[in-house]
Amino acid sequence: MKKIALFLIILLLSLASCDSSTYEDIQEDTIIVGKVTYTTQVKAIIDANCVSCHSATGSASFRPMTNYLEVKTAFEETNLVSRIQRQNGESGQMPQTGRMSQDKINIIIQWGTDGLLEN
């Protein structure tokens, strides 16, 4: 009986010490220096996370995001910031494949704050 109790205690302690944090959860925030521009910072984020659906051949072809003007329009007219800030599983959350890191979201938000600059 003592062996079973000891086993259960060790098992419970092992499970309690598990952490489900990902690298993105524990990494330090990236400090944004200077103004954020579409060409320098935002385009790579959009290309990696949005274009697979938001292009002429994607499932969201009605809202393409393949160039500066299309992404700027999405930012200004389609609550883009609200949708990328939603948690996984929340209705309307983008990208649908999973939430981007907060650093990437912060860059897009800062881009808007800085005036949606292209270059």
C-alpha cells in the first residue's frame, strides 16, 4: 500500500510540474525601434500568416491581402486588429490556423499607430 501511495505522490508531483508554455509564451517582447513600415516588418508577417487564404486562389479570395494597399484596406475597414487579437477558438479569430505571437500582433498594431507607412 505504501508503494502505491508513493507512486501516486510522485505521479501527482510530476504532473503538477508540467508546463504547457510555448517558446512564444515565454520569450521576451521584441522592442520596436523606429517606425514600423509595411515593407520592412508587416509584409513578412502577412505573407507567412495570411496570404495562404487571403489571395486569389485562397479560401478568402474575396479579401486579398497580397500587397500594401490590400493590407492597408483590411486594417482600416475590416477590424483586422480585433480579429488577430482574438484567442484560439474564439469566433472570427485570424489566422484560423492559430493565433500569431503577441510580438507579431504588436508590430501590426504599431504599424497602424505609426500611420500605416509603406516604406
